[in-house]
Amino acid sequence: MNYYIITGASKGIGKAIAEELLKNEKNYIIGVSRSNSIEHPRYRHQPLDFSDVAGVENNLHKIFLPLEDADKLVLINNAGVLGDIGYVGEEMANDQFKFVFDINVTVPAMLMNSFLQTYQQQSCQKVIVNISSGAGKYPVDGWASYCASKAAIDLFSVTVQQEQDKRGTGVKVYALSPGVVDTGMQENIRESDAARFSTVEKFRQYKQKGDLASPEEVGKKVVNFLYNTNQYKDVLLSVRGM
């Protein structure tokens, strides 16, 4: 059996990935999110709130169960938040920085750590995919916390891959940017005030012109990538062009 642990699997890209994977009877999904929207005999929901780091720490054992029959083990850190949009130093609450980094960086790092520790003795194929963003490579005004958090998860991914290579574990780590996708996050972006985010009109045009990819379209591309990871040597990748 192939086991896929997916965070944020109740909606958007995470749900699309899970539903696409479930089409293959050899796949079993552990979905980690606050709510559940998938009912399937090969799907298990683990409720968890990533803004509660202590709660995550106390429940990691419920996510990473013994899976001795695994032919493949995959962790997909998909859950993420944009946080409040606005300029640093102008009406930004300090607790927003912690909120964004806890969900986008701290918890994914904890999950990666636990995944590697729990399954280090298993000889099956092991893959970690962190859903990143182009915003981690290019600054976007009003998104400082989000941009910085995605840059952090990118370099964390690169460094962990380097460590796994030095240990000769065979574990593959990727940071995968999905592009501009028609999700709830995009809805929030389009509703932003231009005074707090100067390029908001460009994102409104994406929707009006039909330039947003659907979660289902991206989900299929991600799953195809997961089935062919041996073809990719770079850690930092983009769904666009796959």
C-alpha cells in the first residue's frame, strides 16, 4: 500500500490531490485538517489545528502511525495561510507574524521531522512535498509574512534534502509551487484594498480572464508528479509546465 499524509486535505488543492490519489486502489490517504469533507474507505481524517503548535506536538503520534506494509510513504505539507494583507509598520498586528510562520513553516518542519524519525528504518520509497509559492522567490508588497514564510520553507526543503543525501537515505524532498489557483485564498486576495496591496487589480484580472487554474487541474498535475518523482532532481519546482 502507498500511504499519503496530506495536510489541508479538506478543501482546495489538498482535497483535489487526495481525491485524485484515491482513484488508485493502491493508495491510502491520511488527511490532516481542522474539518473533514472526504468520506472514503481508504481515507482517514486526523483533526488538527495548525495554529495550535502545542496541540500539534501532542498529536503527532496520531498522524505517524506504524505502517509496516508501506510500499511508499509520502508527506505533503499543503496547508498554508496568507495572513493579513498590509504593509509592515502600518496597522499590522504583531501576532500575525507568529500565526503565519506557525502554520506555513513551524508545523511543516515539525511534520517533516516526525515523518523522517518515525519511518527512518523502513526501506520503502519516501518522499516529502512542501507546497510552496512563487511569492517565496519574489517580493509582493502587503504579503511580507507570506513571502518570507514560503522562502523559509523553500530553503528548509533544500537543506533537508542535502542532509538526506549526506546520510544516503534515498529520501526525496521537494518544494513545489502550484501557480495561481482558484482557491479561497485567491478570493481573499481579490477583496484586498489596493492601498494595502498595490497589485490587487492584477489578481482580479486573473479571475476575470479565466487565467486561474482549478484545484482539480493542479491536483492531477501534482499526483502525476508524485507518480514520477524519479524524473526530477531539483528540489525547487513549479507545477507550471509539468
